[in-house]
Amino acid sequence: MSERQNDDADDPTDEHSSVITRHPDDAATSTPAEESRLRGPFDSFVPEGRARSVVNWLSVVVSVYVLISAVGVIGAGFKAATGGQAEALFAFASNPLVALMVGVLATAATQSSSTTTSITVGLAAGGLPLEVAIPIIMGANIGTTLTNTLVSVGMIRNKDDFRRAFAAATVHDFFNLMAVAILLPLEIATGFLQTVSGWLAGVLTGVGGVDTDSADVVGAATAPLKELVGFLTEPLGVPWGGVITIAVGVALILVSITFIGKVLKVLMVGQAKKVLHAAIGRGPLSGIASGTVVTAIVQSSSTATSLMIPLAGSGTFSLRQVYPFTIGSNIGTTATALLAALGLSGVDASVGLQVALVHLLFNLTAMVLIFGIPFLREIPIKGATWLANRSAENKFFAALWVLGVFVVVPGLLILVTTIF
């Protein structure tokens, strides 16, 4: 093999690696091993067929109801715990950098940006200042990339596969880090996300439970669970009743999002793979659209991007084809927080909706700004390629990246900022 051919094989961005080596339908079809892993929670109790499908879909509906209700529970608990003094409680996070790192760590710990953003929506409705909530949302975008980075490490035994997989995973890291590096200072200086989201929240007032002057259908439907939790925790008094209410709300969100993810994987991963294979190779716009759709289908950017890593590692798709897909997954994951905001009611409900809109606007702005400007567009690809090449030769680089970006640096920044 010539030196040029060796270089081609080692370069994760090489366009020759984009040639699909097997028929898309073959890749889109789950193998028996994959199917055995995708077992739903009711598989042992309900026979396979239409009945199981109906039960699975009903469980998704119930879980969505719990998710929406839980956001209201958190908002009520936050108000009870702080006695309306939310700003004082979060004084430690008045520094946007600390709030950003809180978002990174919370999302890395829960492995779900949807969980972090849904909780933040509920906290904002309960009085969490927007100046704190917005950096937390941005931090969630960074933390969510940990999952597919860890998935790529599973291919570490094969140097070439790992190089391609790690590049495909960390291009998402680099894009989201760039988005925060550009847009957080811009937001601090101008407040454009807060302003535009506030305007949109005003326009959209009247959707779901946000309009306090009209029939609050969603709010009325979700009120029983919120009232039940409040009734059970009220005897504990202030602030512990509110603290326990928040903890119950967070637990309900974690359980409902995890359950929804498991069931939707069983119901929809096959469809998601078909969408992915049908659209991913047709160009950047198609890749962004497919990333948005697939993430909305499976309700998890971590799941959607993790679907891509084995395909990238095997050479089925190139880094340049994966890159737009990950940008689309950023947009698709905002659907969960927007859905959660529907269950809010009361005077602060529009603030919760505003936080959900900030998440959407942040990702749309990052897409237009970074992917739309050619020289900025190339930076995540070059960064991911360099890191993947170094990590393939020395696994220490991969460990340093994962621990440094997602654990050590956020933790140290919070510690140093709060002390000094």
C-alpha cells in the first residue's frame, strides 16, 4: 500500500471513507443481537404484537404526562423552599461561568440534557433568575456530548475504528464548546437570547398552560399530581417541604425521561435508523434535518448521536457526514423542554417557556453562525481530527479529554469561583 493510501486510511475526515460499503437497508435493519438488547419494560408481561405496541404507546403518553406534571412540581417546590427569594439562594451561581459549569456537571451526571433543561424550566417558573438559567442551558449542551464520546471509547481496541469513532463523537464536543465560547459572551454583553425569547414567549402565550387568562387545559390536567405532592410535603414546613417537593419533581423527571427513552428505543429506533440512512448522505442540510428528526423521534440527543458512532467507526459514514447530523440533534433535543413548558401555569409560567425557547434559539443561532460561516465550520472538524489522531496513538489523550472537559475543569471552576 502506498504512503498516500496509508494517509487516506488514517484520516477520519477523508471523503473516501464516506463510501457506503453495505446497502443502507442492511444497516438500517436491526440484527438479532440488537433486537435482543432492545427489550421493553412490558415484554415479559404482554405478548408480542398489537397489544404490546398499544401498551408501549400508552406508557409513553402516561410518562409524558408525568414529565409535564413534574416540571410544575419543581416550580411549586422551588417557590416553597425559597419563599420567593430565589435570587438569594442562587447567589453562588450569579457568575455565568459557574452557572455554565453547573449545567455541564448536571448533564454529565444524568447523561441527559433533556433532564437538565426540563428541571431548569421548572426552576425558572419557580423564580430562578434568567441570568442563571440561560448559562445552565448552555452548559447542558456541552454535558450531553459525553455519552457519544464514551460510546466511541468502546471501539478503542481497533486503532482505525477508534480514530474514526472518536472524531465523530468529539466533533459534537468541539461544536458545542465553540457555540458557548461565542454566544455566552455575546449574551452577557447584549442579552439577545433573553430579549428574543422573551418576545417569543409573549407571542406564544396562550399555548398549553402558559396563558393565565384563558382555559388552562394542560395545567388543569397536570394539577392533581402537583397538588398531591404538595399535600404530602406541606407538613414538613419551610424550607424542607419545598426541598422535598423539588427532589420528588427531579426524581419524576429522571424516571419519566429514562422510561420514555427506553420505550421509544423499542418502538422507534428502527424507524430512526431508516430516516438516518435515507437522509444522512444527501448533503449538509439533509444531515441537519435528519439529526433533528431522529432526535425528536427518540427524544434523546445522546441516543441519536450514539447511533452514529458505530457507523462512523466502521467507515460507513465520514466525519463530514456525521457533523451536520450532530448539529441537527442539538435542535431536536429542545423539543423536550418545550413540551415540559406546556404544563406550567401561573404568573411565572411564561418565564419557564422563555427558558425552553432560549435552548432552541441558542442551538439555531449556533447552527447559523458556526456552520454557516466557512472558516468557523471547519474548526470542529480540524479539532476533532487532531484529537482523534492523538488519542488513537496514545489513549491518555482520550482519558484526559473526557475527564478534563466533563469533570475536572467544571468542578475546579465552580470551586475556584465560589471561593474567590
